[in-house]
Amino acid sequence: MDEAKPAPFTVSSLTDRIKRSLESQFTKIYVEAEISGWKRYPSGHCYFTLKDSGAQISAVMFASAYERCRAKASLADGAKVLVYGNVTVYPPRGNYQLVVLAAKPVGEGDLMQRYLELKAKLEAEGLFLKSRKRQLPFMPRRIAIVTSEAGAVIHDMCNVILRRFPNVEIRLYPALVQGAEAPASIIAGIRYFNRSADIGWQPDILIIARGGGSFEDLFCFNDEALVREVAASNVPTISAVGHETDFTLCDFAADVRAGTPSIAAELAVPMLSEIVSRLEEASRHMTSALRGRGEWFAQRMDHLSDSLEAALLASLNRADKRLSAAEGRLRPSLELALVKAEARLSRVEESLRLLSPYGVLDRGYSLTVDESGAVVRDASLLKKGDRLRTRFAAGEISSVVD
């Protein structure tokens, strides 16, 4: 028998399958290529092609990414660049493109090469696997922050956290966040908060933060020892270094990456007012559900009561009919039995009457008894002066023996 043919794709369903596959596999990637067909539109968006000797791919850099790009003056036809972005599919045209989030001219220095080599090494070890990531607690009580005590970062984060959820404790470990000594300083902060038994304070979330800066300024967060320390932290970590387009290796090693320190503060705690609102809404839904359930049960009881009453009446009617039918069958039997009993009683009475000593009186005989009531059967036994009573069928007389 021929195997059943699989259902055919529609163009839309096939494109959607391709879109989901490509966009899930090729995200946050680096591509080295040459720019061709560079054009910036009045909207600020830039459209161009990235190519090498064997292939090419359409690319777009939206206005927001272009304005943040420090190397935008170098972006032109023929420029060799290292771009960072995500592959997307545009279904109406059925083509794919690279959305460029950041771009740098090739040969900007050895830092990028070191970054890419270390990233590849740690990825191969599985240090950045999603399976290692932990979920942040929904409602933390204690938040530890490792960042500089100077500048606006710590103040902005505290303001955001306490505005969203006032009932939380915050502790800061002041650390260097730039320069050659920064990695060791940040590592010390991470270890400090991981020794909860020593400090008597167990944080629920650890945030490593720094404001924006150049690639060189942020490079301390690509230090191998620091990245490994972030990955090994016992406390769930949020890495919030630089801006949205800045990706350090600490971002990949942390449980959660935040685009900015302020975003990290928002991710760390829920909005208390929203929780209260949701609880109130849930309470209203529960009250309504319980009320509806109670009304349903009340109606159900009424229906059951009506059904039971009807069933009882039907049962009584059936019993009454059976009783009437039984009575109809029993009455003739009782009447017949009564007639038979009366007949038997008449016969017994007649027999008793015939056997009674008084029965002979009706035939003309009499019965004489002495004073004691004994029947006189022999006249020779009487003496003069004995008193006797003689009974007839009708009446009696008294006599004295002379």
C-alpha cells in the first residue's frame, strides 16, 4: 500500500516555519563582511548589502542603532566591518535579512579578537548554555548590587527598585567598573555576597552593573576569571553592563542579561501596585465564582427537592394504587371467610345446644336439683323436709319433700 502523502504547506505556513527556524538559530551573531549598496533614508534607517567573495545578504540598520553607532562615519560602500545583529525573515517578500544592531570597522584592535576567541572558548565549555540559567525569584526580599558607589547608576537602580517594591533590602558592594583592577574588584564583590554564612545576610538576587561606555571601557567585563565567577555564583545573577547594544561575556554567563542598569532594577522586583491590583482582581473573580457556584448549588438543591417531592408523590400514588388493588382482592376473601366462620359457629352452637342438659326441657322434660344444686336422679335418696327446685323450659318452681 502506498504511504499517505504529507499535507502540503501553504506559502505562508512554510515561510512562517522558516522564519521561526532562522530567527531562533541565528540571533546575537557577528558577521564580518564588506558593505555594498549603502543607503540612508530620510527616516534614518540604513539599507545595504553585506558580501564576501562567495555570497551576500541584505541588511538593515534602523535609525536608533545607527545613531548609537560610534563608527557610523566609517559605514559606506566598500568598508570592511564586523557587525552584530539578528537574522530575520520578511514574509511579504519571502527574503531574509540581517538586522544590524552594532558595527565596527575591521581591524579596530586586538580587543575584539580576544573577545571573540574567549567567547568561543567559553561557549565550547558550555558556560553560556540556557540550561544553566536560573529563574529569578518572583518577590525577592534582599538584593545585592556590585557596582561603583559613584555616579548615577546605583542611585537610579535604588530609586527604581524602591519605587516598584518598597519592602526590599538593598546592599551595595562598591567596586571598580573600569580599568585593569576592575575584574578583581568585581570578583571580590561577587564572592562577598556568596558568603552569606559569613556576613549573616543572604541575598536573593545579585546585580552586576555599570553604565554605558566604549568597547574599551567595558572590556573589563570580558575578563575570563570574572566571567567564570559570574557563572559560578550561588546567587541568581543579573548582568547589566552598558546599553542595549553592548554585549559583554558577563552578560552571557549571568542568569539574566539586562540592557541597562535601570532595566535590571525593573527585572529584579515586581511592581507592588500591580500585584495588589492583580490580587484584588483575583479576589473579585473568586468572589464572583464562589457566588455563582453557590447559586448553582442552590438551584441544584431546588431542582433535587422538586424531583424528590415528585418522586415521593409518584411512589405514594403507586403504593395507594397497590393498596387499593390488594384491598379489592382481600375484601371478597375476608367476606367469604367470615361467612364460613359464621356457618361453623352456628353448627357449633347447635351442637352445644343439643348436648346441653337444658336442651331436653324444650321437649317437655323438667330438671330438679337439691339445695346444693345437685341433680336429683333417685327419689329414694330424698328425705322429708328437703328443699328442691324444679326447672322447666319456661320458668321454675320450689318445693319441699313431704
